[in-house]
Amino acid sequence: MAVTGTTARGRAARRVSAALFRRPGAKLALLLAPPLLWMILVYLSALSLLLVTSFWRLNELTSEIERVWGLRNFETLWRSSVYRTITLRTTGMAAAVTVTDLALAFPIAYYAARLATPRVRSALLLAVTLPLWSNYLIRVFSWRIITAGEGPLQSLLGAFGIHRSLAASNWAVWLTFCYLWLPFAILPVFAALERLPGSLLEASSDLGAKGWMTFRRVIVPLVLPGLVAASIFTFSLTLGDYITPTLVGKAFFIGNGIYNLVGLASNLPLAAAFAMVPVVIMAIYLTAARRLGAFEAL
Amino acid sequence: MGNVKTLIAVAGVMALLAAACGEEESTPPGGGGGATVIDSIGPTEGALSLIAWPGYTEKSWVKPFEQETGCEVTVKYGNTSDEMVNLMRQQGGSLYDGVSASGDATNRLIASGDVAAVDVEGLFPENANVMESLQSPPHNTVGGLHYGVPYMWGPNFLMYNTDEVTEAPTSWDVVFEPGSPYAGKVTAYDSPIYIADAAMHLMTHQPDLGITDPYELTQDQLDSAVELLKGQAGMISKYWAVYTDEIDGFESGDMVIGTAWPVNQQYVEKVPVSSVIPSEGVTGWADTWMMSSNAQHPNCMLKWMEYTLRSDVQEGVAEFYGATPSNTESCPKLAKALGDAAAIYHCGDEEFLASVFLWKTPLSDCGDDRGNVCLDYATWTNAWTEIRGAG
Amino acid sequence: MESRLARAMIKVGTVVTLVFLYAPLIILALYAFNVNITRAWPPELWTMKWFGAAWRDPDLRPALAGSIQAAVGATLIALVLGSCAAFAVHRFRFFGRETISFALVLPIALPGIVTGIALSSAIDFGHTVFGLNFSVWTVIVGHATFCIVVVFNNVIARLRRTPTSLVEASMDLGADGWQTFRYVTVPAIRTALVAGGLLAFGLSFDEIVVTNFTAGPKLTLPIWVFNNIRLPRQQPVVNAVALVLMLLSIIPVYLAQRLAGGMEPTPAPRRAAATPLPVAALEEGGPG
């Protein structure tokens, strides 16, 4: 393209450019239209249709979706205790995974942020993000092998006198989830710890606070947005996952429930209704997280 | 919250639009009962897309087929009948040409017009060698029309680790009754159709329930079966849906006893296993190769149907997979290849086949003088979710 | 500043976490050399035959090709759309501005299965209305949808750090909009684009849940893995492939780290295999 406006094409380009400069609205529309249209046409409409389907019902005789409006699917979810059990189990697991991952993330994040030399810090970050690039399925499968009877985990536990196979248990699912999402937990915590001004820590110790008090009173409140940001990932990723419980566990989680309703029962309306449960839970969680400043710490 | 409100507003508008213009109910594809019966094979199309049980389409017999007919085979594995039904229906049935459907899938596919009627007797002379009871079984022959060709059949027998289970079990109560010595190491098949196994157990142990067919259950009968299965759930280490689940489970020692397919037993290497047909009987499956009503490559599919009926092909599959051929001509070949070990196949054994409660789709029509009081598969799947979801 | 005990505990914690992160990968690597097909522990070493088997596997290379096609397609779309959105949101104030970022993050924030069944029903609907079929394009569209936000976040973070005075200076010097864009803006955001692009590529390459619902018969690498880990004789092949991929992936991760540079804590996208790479000091820069 010509650098100056001497060619016909160059002149036309300048005219367009000038016109756009004078009409910021047009420029905005041009920029915004493609992504907006994409999201609406491809995703938001599909999502809305799914939401709407949750109010419809499946005709069990013909296996077809009837557009008969009603809350019967939500009634089914509420009345039938199994869905409540599944939801509680999943939410509990998500909370457990979150707490564990934050506890595991903190030391390494602190070390990388505040104690390591720049070179070590780079290496640690690389080391933390590298596992994410291996295939998710394979990593889950490796935990299936690890938690299987007479596997490495059982041997490890045996060394502590616990002779039990944790295969297909919620423990195995918990361990696997903790493993899978750990890098996602480490990175926001690292970022938050990095932003922590060292002067505050020094001031705290000057004022006589010991390590634990500094941790509790200074570090945690300042790092909280980062911790909450990290928890968003661990919580939401656990909430909807169905592959890990299928491969590594036995009990049903929300993802399995939805998957079965679609795959076994072909009951899309009820599946859509059940799918709203993790969506609502996450909406609540995200709202709370936003209040705590997590979005700035992402 | 402004952004959320805006989003909800936008979503609401779109939802209304979606509902108004909305989704056409995708009506099941053409064919349907009584429609055209395919009675000739035309020129082959060069490709064939199948849905199959893992292990049904190994290279050793697929390759010769490809060479003979020029139809290049691609396979999508289905792990459960439900998966297969869903796959078969995708894109109006034009995505896959054929499926190796078990009896609990076949009738659903026939009823919704997803599979085509084929003149089996006219097109495939080898069909005359098929076992009597598999030539026009209700699971693939409806209204006098054949909807596929019989392939392999087999029992869901009781497999056990001979090191851990020192005395050969004779009854299913080792997996069903609470207080089983193997509690915590039992396994069961992860599908609603397994309810029939519980019902079959109750036929012997709670005869006053009046169960005559484990697939035709009234509410009371289903409730009892569900009760039994809920009690079993605590004893189960893991349910197996994909057959490698069971193989891995036995090899790691997490499972020592439970229902199994013959192919699972073939694959367990690390521990010694054996199988038995318990006194209450067994459920089982007889698979049919069916062609989609909207197949893209119908002639290749017909060629495949012809090929898989051959006695030598079925014998090869039997050896590999452990299931029993439906072609009686395979039996002497099997006996020659395996010697005494061929006995467990019950090849050509009509009496044994008659004793197996073959998978079939539960329908609300009991099929006998009780009328329409039985529960259909949708109810079974809800019940299964209750059983599995609890823990 | 930290007490010696605290330091020691932190170091121990770091080591524990690193061991936790890598032990499963090492175990996985061991199984790639397992002589038997059994998954029992411990694996019997040592053979290289599975690597050859992987190479000869008739489905692996189409699956790899499928994954690359999908990832390239999704990344390109995400780069364009994500950048457009980033510019729009950064440069203009308009009604619904925050909603855009929220809408973009939804595909990644909601559980994969929800996105999956929504898109799958949409494809069914498309099939009945205008004959839409499963193909690499349905996969690309599905992947692009959740990759947009990754590029968006990277670009907008960089835009926020780029002084607007540069653009003004360029215009003062007589450049028109296109020239400013080409000679001033793009160089400023180039590494953010690359970082976002790499991230999007990684996300798409490893995606399984949404892909299961949008691929139909099309093979991608995760689908190939998913199919083959259920076949007893294929599992060691899968492990061999996994090991090779793991080793190969060191390159893009390292590249991405070097390229992203700088100190912005780039938002961490949520899907497996994604790395919120440029979280802070990668180079010898350090914080602050």
C-alpha cells in the first residue's frame, strides 16, 4: 500500500480513513459488528434456545420435544432427591478442590513471587504452565492408573499404614481435580503476591508482627482478590466436569447427570433445566467474586 | 450488575424470537414400517461408515472385506446401546450407514423409522444357515419384515477372579444380596438395561412378584428391582460402561466378581478369571447389523451385511471376541479351531439361546394379556439415575 | 523478612507442589514404554514399539491434521474477532460495553457440557433448516467461540498499557488511520496477538468436551485419544502419543513465555491446556 496518498488506491484509503475518523459511530459499528454478530448468532442464540428448552417438555411416547411451557422440569429437579444429592455432592467437591488447590498454590506462588531469583521465577512459571499443555484426557487417565488398586497411590498410602484402594472413590476424583486445576490456581495467586509491595511486609515486621500475624493481617487481605480469582477457576471447572468422574470415579456429579439426560434419556428439556443449576451457581459465585475484587486480579 | 441485566434482556429477546420461529421438530427420517423393502444390491460406493461395539470390526476381517468390495470402512465405536441409537439418528440418519444394534436398540430404531427393511432371505442365501430362533426374532423382524442380519450373540455371564473367589459361584446372590463376601469389589453394567438383571434375579428369589419377563415390568416389579439395585450400589467398587473399565478393574484387583461380556474375559490377562452361568439364568444380547434408512452408502452396507453372515467371518469374530456366531455353519469350524474350549460358546445351541433373556427395549405394552401397564425405557432410565445418583 | 521457618516451609511446599504436578506425567511417560498392554502397575519396561505403532495408526494422522485445522481456523477467527472487540471496547464508550466482555467470557465460564449441548442442538437445528452438517467447520466455529475471549483479554490488556499519545502523535505527523494502524498500533500489540494466538491454539488443540458435541465423525486428536483409551490394545499407543506431544509442547510454551513479556497479569482462561502465560515477569525484568 502506498505510503502517501498519491495513488488512486491510496487516496481512496485516506478518504475512508478520514470519514471513519469523523464518524466514530461508524467505526465502532464496524469494529463491534463482527464479534457481536458472531457471539449472538453462534453462541447466545444457542444458549437462549437451551434455556427456553428447559421450560418445554419431552413427549415420552414419541421422544419429541413439545413446546408446552411449564416449570415441570424444575419441579422434577426439586422433587427428586437424587438431583439435590448430585448438586450437593458436586458443590461440596468444588469447594474441597478449591481449598486444597489454594493451599497447594500458595507456597509455590509465594516462592516464585518473592523469594526466587528472576531466572528461577521464569523456570518455575514455565514448570507450572507446562503440564497444562499435555492432553487433558491423558492426565485424567494417568490418575486412573495412579488411583487404581495396587497402584502407586495405594503403595504410597500403604507406607503410612493405610491399606485401602481409593479407586473409583470421591477421594480419587478430588485428587484428580486438584491436580488438573492446580496451575490455574497458582497463576493468579502468583500475580497477586507479586503485586504486593514488599514495604508493607517490612513495615509489618517493624511493628513487631511475627510471620503468622503478618500473613493473617497483611498478606491475606491484600492477596484476597487473587485468591478469589484463582478460586473461580477451580470452582467452575469442577462444577461442570463429567469426564473425570466417569474415568476416575463412580458417583454421579452434575456433569454426569446432564450428560446422561442427553445421552441416555435424550431428554433435552430436563437436561437443559439441570444445566441451569451450575449456571446459576456460577452466576452467584461470580457476583460474589466481583464484589471481592477478583475480576481485577484475573 | 448492569452488564448482567443487559445480557439477560438480550437473551430474553432472543429466546422469544427463538421460540417464535423456533425449532422444527426434526421428524424421523423416511422409511417407517411397511415402506420400501430393499431387495437388490447396486454398484458399491467405495466407502462405508459403521457404528459398532468395540471389537466387532477388527482389521483381520475388515481388511478382506475392503479388498473384496472396495468399500473403505470407517467405524465409530458405541459403548452403550443408547449411544448407538443417538449416533444413528444424527443428521437424520445420513451420518452412518449401519449399526451393530443389540435388541434393546433395534426396536427403537425400527419404530422411529431409522433403519431400513431389507429382503434378507432374497439377498443373502447364507441366512438359511442361521439358527432357527435368530432368523426372524422379534427384535429385528417386525410385521414380517426383516430389518437387518443377525451377527453375534452372547450372554452377560458372571465373571470372577479365581484367585480371590475360591469357590465357583452358582448364583447371582453374590453380587446382589447384602452381606456378600465380596462387597466392595463387585461390579455391574452401567446402563438402565441392567435393571433387567435385577428383575431376572427376582424371578427366582421373589416369585410372588409375578415377573414373567425381566423386560416387562409393572411399577411394583420395577420398584422391587430398583430396591435391590440400590442395595447393591454400596457393594460396587465401580460400574463398568466401557469394557476396558471392567478389564482394568479386574486386573487391578478393584473388582473380583460381576457381570461381564465374553470379550472382557478374553482380555483380562494379569489375573486368572473364569465365568459361570448362574442358576437364575443370564441376560444376553443378540446383535443385528442394521442399515440406516438414509444411508449414504447403502450398497456397501448391503455387501457388509452379506459378508458378516458368512460362517468363516463369524467364526473369526467368535474366536476374537468370545461371542457366539448366529450362523450354524460356523460351529464345526469353531470346534475345530478351539477344541474343547468351544463348548462354552454354546454354538448352535437353541435350548441355551432360548434360556437367555436377550436384551430388548422395555415398552409400555407388556406384550401379553396385562395390556399397557408395563413401564417403558424412559422410566427405566429415570430409575437408573435414581440408583446411580445416590452414591 | 520472612522467618527462617517460614522460608523453609515455603520451600518445602514448593517442592511438594512441583512433585505433585510432575509425578503423574512421569508415570504417564513410563507407560509409553510398557511392554504389555495392561494398565496394571507397575509397568513392565522397556520397549519402543508403541511409537512405531502410533506412527502407523491409520487414525492418528487424520486426527492430528483435524486438530491442527481446527486450531488454526479457530485461532485466526479468534484473532480477528477478539482484536476487533478489544479495540471497540478500549477506544469507545457505548451502551453495553461491559456486557460485551461478559458475553465473550461466557463460553469459557460456563461448563463445557452446557456449551456443548447448546451448540449441538444448534447444529441439529441448522441441519433441519439449511442442511448444516458436522464437519471441521462446526468444530472451528465451536472452538473459535471460546477462543475469542482469550485474544480479547490479551489485546485489551496490552492496549491499556499502550499510551494513546502514540496514536495522536502519528496522526499529528500526517498518517491516516490505516497507516497509524499499520505502523504504530500493530507493532504495539503484536506480541499480545501472538501470545493470545498461542493460547487460543493450545485451548483449541486440547479441547474435548465441546468438540465431542460438534465434531460428528470428524476426528481431532482429543477425540482420537478419547476413543482409543477405551480400547485395550490401543492404550499404550495413546501413552506414546501423549509423551511425544508433551515433549513437543515445551517449544510453544517456552516461546509464548518469551514473547508475551512484560508484567501484566494476563487473565487466565479457563480451559484445560490453556496457559495464562504472560502472568508477570518472564524475562529477567522482574516485578515493578
